Amino acid sequence: MSVEALWTNSMHAPGQFGAGVVVFETERVFGGDSSMYYTGTYRISSGELTGRVRVRKHHDIPGIVPFAGVDDAEFEIKATMVSDKKMKYTATVVKPTIGKPITGELVWLAELP
């Protein structure tokens, strides 16, 4: 299972939708969207990707509310491949602790240079 590439990220929570891009490269995660950026690490074991990602605000945009409800949060991610170019994931906010379920889909976009 090779995930090292640029992926689109579509995420959902009750009453919320977001989209951005994510790069998986050498067990590191980088990405962002219109108001937040993501950095973290990941591992692949038994066909499942797990990771921890810190999400921080880089711009205030009127009407945009961060998924965790704060400008700086950490998420634990679990993803499984549903095809060679698509993953489905769940994310749990671990800092601060909130119970809101977050789900998403990652779709392969491009190889890394």
C-alpha cells in the first residue's frame, strides 16, 4: 500500500463540510485548506493508515468554523483504502477532547515530484 502522493481531502462532521489537499511523504503529513494547515505523521500497518495530525488556523475567514471548534487541535486519523486511488477515514479530535464524529475521503491527485 503506497500512499506517498498528493491527495484531495473531503471531510464531514454534523453540519460541516470542508475540502483541501494532503501530501503523504515518508511517514509525514502536510496539507491545508482555505483557513487551516495540517502537519503530522502517519504509519501503515496491516493495510490501515493511522496517524496524528495537528491542524492550525492560518487565516480568519468570516463564517468558517474549524472542525474542532478551536484554532489549534490534534486529530488521530484511521484510514483504509477502498480502491488504489481512494481512502475513507475517521478522525477523532484528541486535543481538545470533543465527541464530534469526523469522517472523510481522500482521493489520489498526483504523484510527488
